[in-house]
Amino acid sequence: MNRSNALAAAVAAALALGSVAVATTQSTAAAPQSTTAVGTSAARPGAGFRAMTADARGEAIRTAGRNAAATARALGLSPDERLVAKDVVIDADGARHVRYDRTYRGLSVIGGDLVVHLAKNGRITGSDLAHQGAIRIAGTTPKLTAADASAAAVRHAKHVRHAKAGGKDSTLVVYAVGKVPVLAYRSTVTGAGETGPASRQAVIVDASSGAPLDQYELHQNITGTGNGVTVGQVSIETAQSGSGYTLTDAAHGGTVVYDSYNSPQSNPRQNARPFSKATNSWGNGTNSSRESAAVDASYGLAKTWDYYKNAFNRSGIRNDGRGAPAYVHVDNGLLNAFYDDNCFCMYFGDGSSQNGNTPVTAVDVAGHEMSHGVTAATANLTYSGESGGLNEATSDIFGSMVEFYASNSGDPGDYYIGEKLNMPGGYMRRMDNPSADGRSLSCWNSNAGSVDVHLSSGIGNHFFYLAAEGTGAKTIGGRSHNGTTCNNDTFAGIGKDKAAAVWYRALSAYMTSTTNYAGARTATLQAAADLYGTNSQERYLISKAWAAVSVGTALPDPGTGTPTPDPTDPPSGNALTNGSFEQSTSGWTQSDDIITNSSLQAARDGSWYAWMMGYGTNAVESLSQSNIAVPSTGAPRLTFWLKVTTQESGSAAYDTLKVNVNGTTLATYSNANASAGYVQKTVDLSAYKGKTVKLEFAGTEDTYLSTVFLVDDIAIG
């Protein structure tokens, strides 16, 4: 079953309409926070949205469109109104959120957008309307002509100079932002402004009197090519301004990257101006172009935005969809970057002779700075004492997670901070072994609140690394890591994604401005209980990681599971063809596009793996190989590596993966076998010794909530 069609079917089933409860939603700004920096001391994640492919999203929107008329009736809209489906998202728990725009007698309605919320059983649980209730206006015949409206718009434009607009730039609309909807014109005015010499501004005027109703900047996001100092050649989001382009990213909250023109750190916006140019290719990868550092910043901030959105459904720093401006080339010889919540902006220095004048704009640095804003908007951890160390650790933690998320081949994910900045020693901080720099704290002690926050952050960094990766030596992102502990304990990690989910929930739900390391332990244990259960192995290992950095003691082992063992090589003499999938589909028959190298999931080894199920609705899939000669000697067996992730809960088997040999089911796995990583499975094939068989992996998923089965390194020997 095609994933697009499966998802569309689920959405269609969910759009059965019931009673509507109307609600409004407001965003709350964060309290101011002191300036925070990345540099050296010298200077339940919320109900997660399910990932959808472009095809699946398109089909879901079309399905919502087919239900638009019934939805309009349920909301009590007028007969002159129509709903136009704009977007559909689905929560991890199966709840649906359908976003519509509306029209009135064929005219676009500014302020007419709305979201309808449905439970997983299809019952409408509420709605959010930009304009409450039905829209009614006296008529749709304007007193002003389009040319009159354009002239009025030019007179009223505030944000552009030398403004101009033609009649063809004015469109009749219904303006419903206020309590009383009115017939209006929306005009596009161009002139010199914030985004360059050909800035564009929307001006809304009353269609009867020409009185101004609203105006705002317009940014058209397009994709440009960037060559950064640390990120290499990448695609970046830009905006077209007349015949030129600016580093304005409307897809990520309207984030604008400015050139500070080496304004002093005391007033870094003193000489600042937006980057703009005639072509949409930026930088040359070296410091000889001032654009190169701006490419790094633009790319890193976009990846940070996307990480928070995809991991935690967070829309920007303050979760209000607004991007913070960024300034590169701050001061001279500044080996630092910092976030200032008072101006809601980020600053990046050019480095110094100490690091070969490498701009401080690497991906993990951008993630670090933007995360300071997230901390300000949530726990607002005071930037001093142990809470200051936690503040810095939070930014290092999520800076590293952004680096993993970005999956940039020139800067692979690891637990080193600023490793691309040519620092003496090779990095700013190292999370697996913070004290390796000779200054940072790896273990808590009674003086932790007295040292610089960039040094005491090592305690939180060390905890997070151990919680994610466990103890022992390993290579991550091409760099050596060694998870040593302060108490000589050894244990497995729960995986970086789970560890990050625990930290984010603790930060956003339980930590406060004065939380110290003991309080962080309490907060993360509660978060782990919320996400994975009080008696979960995840909560137990969180306590082990805290004890390993001298914060509290480990909880009793609940005995609910064992850590995922380190991978071992499959047995030699594999009777299967292409058991590792590294030759793509060779040797295999699949019912859908199961064998993949998609970066949305990870292979156990290499790049290719089998991704089965994950639709969130009724579906079946099959992956098979025929004419397999089972060995005629010894004790033949099937081995493979399986990773199960699910949105289901409890021990009931709602979604299953069966291992069939010649049509007989020899093993069954389900959502109840969810694991933090790949787990090796073994199936006895003694009954088929010396025979030729067909091996099949058969997946089945029920109506609600998805389970993903990842299979890799299959062998028969």
C-alpha cells in the first residue's frame, strides 16, 4: 500500500464532522534574559507531528478540500463563504489539525484563516479562527477603482521610500482582521526599504474611502546557492527584492542576516545593513567574501529552526513563528557569538588570530545561540551559578543535536562544540570528556556554582552524552569519543533522540530560572517518567547518567529491559543475496518502496536498510527473497537486526512484523518490541536444513497510530 494513499485514507476517515468548540490561541513573549554567549570563558516532547512526504501531504490536503463544505456548515459559516484547504498535520496520538483559508463570494479573505482540530476518532474537538463567526459585508462592488486604490496605497506606505504601484497591483479582497469585515483593496507597493532598493510592501485600503487598514513587508522566499566557510556549498532560503536578492528567510520566520560591518560589540547594530546583491549565489567559501560567514549563519539557523519544529513542534525561538535577526562580522577579532533576548537577535564574530580568523558561524554554534533564546522563552535559567551552567549546557546539547540533524557531509554530527572553528586543541568544548580541556568540569562538586558557566556546563554536557551514548570508547562523526564516568560505572545509553526529548521536556515543563544540577536531575527523571514510564529503562538510565557525573544516585534497576547490545557482524557464509541491502533492491521482491537509503531513518550499517510500515492507518507490506539454500549442516539460523519505533503504547500488539518461511510464521514482532536502537534477532531454521526456501517479512498496521519496523543485516547461515 502506497504511504501517500494510506495517509490520505486516514485523513479522510478522520474528517467526519461533529460539534465544534471555538477557541482562540495567543502567544506569550518571554521575559528578558541577559546576553549569553557560546565562546570560551575568557570572553512529552509536545504531541509530535508525524512526518509526511510531499505526496502524502498533497493528498491529505486534497482530502481536506473534499470535506471543506461540510466543515464550513459545521462551523456555522455563511452561504457566501467557501473554505480552501491549506494544510493538514497529524499528531503522534492520531489527532488531526486541518488548516483552511476562506473566501467570500470568490474574494480572498484577509484574516479568514482557521484551523479545525479533530481527535483520532474523527470527532471535532475545537477550532481556532482568525475571525470569529461568519463573514457578512454589504456588497462586493467597490466605490474606488483599482487605480484609485493604488494611489491611496502609495500615499499611505510607511516602510518604503519612492513608493510606486499600478492598478494591476491592486486586488479586491475582504479585510476581516477587525471585528467588522470590510471590502478592501490589497495593493503591492515597491520602493527602497528594509530588504533593498526594490522592497515590496502590502498596503490594505478601504475600498470605499481609501483609508489605510494595514500594511506589512512582503518577502518572496526562493532558494539560493551559498558557499560557507564552515558548511561548504549548501542551498539557502533567500528573498527576491525587485531585480535582486536578500538573505531573508521567510520560510523560517522571516529571519534576516545582516552584515554588522564590524560594529563594536557594545553596539553591534551600529553600522549594520542587510545583505543584498543582484545574483542569488552567495559567498565563495573563504573570508575574502563577507557573504561566506552569512551563508554559514543562514544555513545553521534554518537547520536549527527545522530541528525544533520536527523534533518538538516548536515554531521558532519563542514558538510564535517569528525569526530573530542575525548579525555577522561583529567587532574586530571577536572569537565569540552571543544571543541577546533584549533585542531578540544573535551576533557572530569573525574569530581572531587564535583560531586563524575563522568566523564563529558553524552549525553547532548557530544551534547553540538560537537555543539560548529557547531557554529564555521556557525555563529562563539565570545566567550565573549552577543554573548558568545548565543554560550553557542546554545550548551545547541542542547545538550538537542540530549538527546531527543537519547531516552536513562536511560537518558530521558529533559531541564536540566548535570543532570546525580551528580552535587550539581542536574544539571549544567536548561533551564526552569535558575536563579534557584542562578547565571544564566533568563531575559535579560543591564549587560548581562558583566557576564560569562555560566550564560548569561540562557537568550537564557530560550527563547528556552518557545518557545518549553510554560508556566506552566509540567513533562518532569521525571523531573519537570516550564515555568515562566519575564513579567507574558502565552502562548503555538511551540514544540521542530520547535523551534530547527528556531534556527538552524538563526544560519546557519543569525547570525554572533557579534550577541547579540537583533540580535538573529531578526534572529529567520526571520528564523521563512522562515520556517512557516511571519504571522504564529510559528513566533508570537517566538516573545512572546523573550518578555518573556525581549528581545523586542511580535508581533501582526496574528490570524492564536491557540496553541495546553493541552491533556484531552477521554470521559468515550468508545464504542470502544482498542481506545488507547495500546493493539496493538486488535479490529482493518488495510490495512498496521498502528498501531505501533515506536519511529520515538510519541504517544499522552502511547506508541502505528496509523501512517497513509507518503509515498510521490500515496497511500491509511484504519484503521477500526466494530460492534460498538453507545450509545442510550444523544448526542453521536466520539472524537480522530490527529497530522498532511506535506511537502506540502498552503491551498490546496492534502493529506486527512476521517472519515467514515457506508461508509458515516462525516469529512475530510488534509495537510492544519498541527499542532505542537496532536489536539482533535470531530464528531457528533447523526444520529447513538442506531445503530451498522463501523468506518473507510481512508487516501489518491497524487503523490508528504508526509503528515503523527497520530491518538490516539479514543473514542465513
